[in-house]
Amino acid sequence: MLGTQHSMNTEPRDAGGARPLRSYGRRKGKRLTARKTRLVRELLPQLRLDLSEPAPKDCRAVFEKAVSDVWLEIGFGGGEHLLWQARANPDIGMIGCEPFLNGVASLLGGIDDHAIETIRVHDGDARDVLAWLPEASVSRVFILFPDPWPKKRQAKRRLVTPEFVRSLARVLKPDGELRFASDDMNYAREALNTISRDAAFTWAARRADDWRTRSADWPETRYERKALSDGRKPAYLRFRRS
């Protein structure tokens, strides 16, 4: 489902100055329809974040329509969750990051269908957006069903690392919320441990059902449906920014 600090427009680097391993797979799938091709050509440039320019001090300014707050989805897949949240919360500006072109095209179709004016898009690595955003600039982050890279030799490609969690802590406002979901229990446990070890985050669960079920404002995605149909029960994790 996924792909996610640069100073201005440089590529994200790890502590040793190297480019982190890519956390997502292919960039393009089957051939796009004529309509989606047109939307990628015409609509995407209007909605794409310009990371070559410094971010505004108040990132609500990236939206033409006035919004009260900004939420970020990292790896929006086909955009179902992002579209649902945008329609359910018309006063919230949504930034969506997704490197898979076919998923971006699907989101653009939904934006066009519903005339949504509160979504901006980054069709690349979300870590570039995290580096670009000002400190304490978003109040909610969603990471839903990222690529689990299940093979042992692939695990180093997983998105959720201590460095990545630090970058999330930097952009989240105090008392902001981070939501993470996965149907790979090994990855879910690893993400829970990694995020919980960062002093900036507190796991919000108080009982078992808090991580076994979604809240009413957490709609189902196609990835979740597939996991459930295959007999895999997802974990839904929520964290608060201190």
C-alpha cells in the first residue's frame, strides 16, 4: 500500500547520509483508463504539493479552501479512506502520500466525482513530505496497511523505524493522533514496540477491543476486506502525541 526529510527539496537521508531503503514496491500497475490518464495529466499538477518551495509556516495555507486543521495519510492505496475522511470532515485539509500511480489515479477520480477541494497529493515517498512540513503542523496521521515486507530479508524495508517515528513526532501537534493498522501481526507488534519506545507517543488502548476493532470514524479499506476474507484479523493501533 505504501511508500515516506529532506531539508527543502533534497532527498531524505539517514544518519549516515545515505538514502533510506525504499519502503514500497512498484510505482505503476496496469494501464490507466483514458479518464484516469487525463486526470493524472490535468488534475494531479493542480493538487501536487510543491516541495521545491519552503513549506508555509501554517500548512493550512496549501489549501485554496479555508480549513481548520490538517491531517496526513501515508500510503493511501486507492484513496478510499482518504476520500471518506475528506467527505466526513469537510473543514479538514487532507494531505495524501502514495507512490503507486494507479492508486493516485483512483484517488483523483474520487476527487473529481465529488468535487472535493480539501485534498493535496504527493505522488512519491512520504518521508519527503515529513521533512518538508513545519513542526507541529498536523493533528492526525494515518498509516493503514503499509507493505509488511513479510520475509526476513525484507524486514529492513519496513516503513516504521525509530527514525521515522521521530519524524512523525516532529510534525504532529501535541495531543495529535497517530493511527496504524496491519494484518501482519509480526509487523503490528514491531510497530507497537517501536512507536511506544518513543517518549513522544502513548498507546491509547485501555482494553483488548481497543486494538481489535475500528472506531466509527475509521472506515474499512479494500486491504482490510482482503485480509478479513483471507482469514487474517487486523490490529488497529492508536497513539497520542504527548
